[in-house]
Amino acid sequence: MTEHIEHHEKNDSLLKIAFNLAGACIISGIIIATVYFLTDDIAKQKQAELNTLALKSLVTEADQYTPIEGKSGWYQATQNGQLIAYVIPSESKGYGGTIKLLVAVSPDNQVLKYTITESKETPGLGDKAAKPPFYEQFTGKTSTQLKVTKDAGNKEDIQAISGATITSRAVTLAVKQAVDESSELTKGGN
């Protein structure tokens, strides 16, 4: 009889633990869902603000940035209604993984500027691609001028970052792709 009571108490104890765990999971789920519900709009708003800041840093003269229909993440930057740039997302594989950029391209398909939005390149080497003097080399270049060189005497092409040639090539390729895509867009009459 005592054994039967102990067995019954063990079952009750296990049942209580199971109910407590289930209750804790349900309460946790409700809390997580509530926090997500309350912060989702804020997160989207912050992402939109960051996107606007990135656009403004690329084309400072623009007074309006309009998404290009059918092109995810693409924008037309205008000033007083006049098109002054396209902002095009691009990416390429670097030394540490995918490097993502936003590239501002003039209507005549010259690089205005770029900003790196995501990169896992080596600190102190590959991360120099986001800093002058490297990114300043791109301004005014057309697609055919976007080639990487290690020759210090060659001022026409993009000088590779010492110790980060793979990153230099990846960024240059991503910028070139954006310029080429801009060229296709302008051929289409947009």
C-alpha cells in the first residue's frame, strides 16, 4: 500500500512539473509575441531611417529618394525634380564573406560614391575598403575603368589595398556591377 501511495505521489509530482513547464512555455511565448508585436514597427522604422541616412550619405545634394519600381533596394535620387543619381545595391564575395554595398551612380554611368552596408573583412586590412583613400579612387570612374592593380605607377585603375587584394577586387567588382546595371537602366529609358 505504501508503495502504491509513493508511486501515486511520484506521478502527481511529475504531472505538476509538466504543467509548470507547459505554463512557463506558454507565458514565455506570450511575452515574446507581445514584445515582438510592440517592437516590430519600431524596428522597421529604425531600418527605414538607417536606409535614408545611407542614401543621404551617398547623394547629399538630393532632396528626394524614390524607389525604382521592380528593382528591390534601388532608388532614384533627385534634386528639384532632376535626376542626379541612381542608388543601387550590389554585393560580391570578399575574403571574409559577402560584402554588400550601396553604390551611387550618375545618370551618365559614373561612380559617385559607395558605402559598405555589410562586411566581415579583416579589421585593419579589408575594412580599409570603406575608408579613404581607397573609396575616393572610384569617384568619376566608368565601368571600363574599374580594374584593380597592384602597380603603384598605374593611376588609371583602382589601387589594391596592400594586404587586402581579395577585398579590393570584391569591392571593385560590386561597384562595377552596379555601374553596369545602371547602364542597363539608362538604356531602357528610365
